[in-house]
Amino acid sequence: MPDTTRIFLIRHALVEPAARLTVYGSMDVALCQETLARERPAHAWLAARLPAAARWYCTPLARTRATAMAVFAAGYPEAELTELPHFVEQFLGEWQGMTHEGFTAALRDPPHPFWNHGADERPPGGESLSDVVARVGPTLEAVAAENRGGDAVIIAHGGSIRAALAHACGLSPYQALQFSVKNLSLTRLEKENGHWRVGGVNEEPPMPQPPG
């Protein structure tokens, strides 16, 4: 019989408006409280979509724990949260917290077609996406080993979810940035008999249809 481990990766909910005016990276910013109310259908979709009795993980950044609590409040039985420090968002060093305009002006490499910086750009004192892949990969393997044959849920960040995909699929950082990973989207990785398989990427809750 196949020995399948499933890992469900969720990007945190939308952060507060003031943070969205900057390139916040791994800064510990709060969720947008006004948006949280509108996101309740998405939380309920996740609560129904995720497997029962999964082991739950978040990062040390408050926005991931708050997102998990919103999913629990929407109907998933509350679970203990284990922190994964190596799954935090990319650290942007001296450029972290800049406005988007200031960040763009500081770049040394051309930006990626689908992202605000190049795949190999390493800000002064910060990380490149390759560095993120290097720290996320071993942690992803450890979570898979810890939950062998079972299910795990990781509330994480766009950068660390792309890094997990890069590790599982052997992708370059440039290829990893070609994945869209939206807030509250669901990405599923499966490890079966030592091999990684992608079950889904950036799955989003169905949008309510307008009346008429």
C-alpha cells in the first residue's frame, strides 16, 4: 500500500492596510480586522476542506497564528499550533519596511515578471529566495517525517510556500516565483514512498455569485 503523507499549506489572511503600503517581508504585522469579517466564507471553506485530525503548524509571525484561529472559529476543531521558525517569510534585510517605490529604486537586478524583485536578488543583510528554499526544504522534510502517513497543515507565507514548491519539485527560484500564491489559498503537497507530488496549488474558495 502507498505510504502517503499530505501537507496542506495555507497563505495567511490579508494584513492591515498600513503594512500593505510597504514591502514588509518578515516584519510581524497584524491582519486586517475589517477584512477578516469579509473573509469568513473563505475561513469556512478551509475549515470544511482540510482533513480532520491533521497536525497544525504556523510560523512565529502573528499573522499566521491569527489566520489559524480564524479557521478554527469557522468550524475546524481547534488544534495545538506548533511553530516552524524556518517557514517565516523572506527576510529583506535593509530594504524591509520600505515603500514599494523606494524598494523598486533600491533593486540591483531586474524584477521578476511576476514579482517585485528578481529571483536571485539578495537585499543587503537579507535573504534571496534561494536562501529561503535552503531553510524551508529541510523543515518540510522534517514535517513530512513527523507526520508520515498522516496529514499536516502549515499556515505560512507566499515566499515560504513557493520555497516549499521549489524544494518538492526541484525548481529554480525563478520558476518558483511563477506560482501565484494568494492570501487564504490552499496548496497541497504529498510525499509517497520517498517522492514528492503536487496535489494542488493556489486553490481558492469559491466566490459568491451576484444575485440575478
